[in-house]
Amino acid sequence: MAKKRLVKINAYDGEEKGTKVFVLSMNVANMTIYDKAKAVTKFISRETRVLETAIDNYLRQLLRFNGISIDDGSDYALEKALFQFENKGKQIAIIDRYKQIGNERIIGESDNKMTIIEEDDIISCAIEVKVL
């Protein structure tokens, strides 16, 4: 049986003030072709949803920190809070850090439009959240 691989989410402060970069990654070194294909499929279809949840949680925290109350945990409540944030003269940009990367490293795109790359036996995607 193949060894379970650890999927990690790291959050880094971005280069500019008010930015946070979330990186989801998994090491696929020393896997058979079959196991690697399974791991990539699971990463793209399931693990990117976990990253999406982490980003949603961060957005909710960021909005509360800026005095915007969120009614509940629904997507509608988050949208409404983001609209209130825009009315305060601020915006949040969500940027796929790998979208413009060379095609030779891109191995897929998730349903939620995150670009997945492989480099040095690491598969990953990176999303930047920026307050404008």
C-alpha cells in the first residue's frame, strides 16, 4: 500500500502590504505513475476545495477585522460583506499566482479555476489575496 502523502497549506505575507499568499502543495516524489496520477487527480478535485475554504475563512476574518459583520457562513453573506467592504472604498483582489506561469509546468486546473503546477516533484497551486 502506498504511503499517505501530506498535503500542506502555507500562508505567507505577500510582497506588498495587505497581501497574503496561500500555497497548497504536495510532494509526489518516488511515486509510481499510477499513484502519482491518483494523487494529482485527488489534489485537483478535492484538495483545492480545502484551500478555497481556508481562503474563505481568511476573507471572513479580514472583513471582521475591518468592521464588516457577516450574517452567517453562507456564500451569500460573504458576497454581501464584500459589497459592504467595497462601499467603504476598499476592494479585495484574489489572484491565481500561477495563471501566467510557463505552460510546461502547468498540469491542470481545478473546478474553482486554480492553476496547478508541478515543479521538482512538488504539485502546488498559489492564490494571493490583496486588499486594494
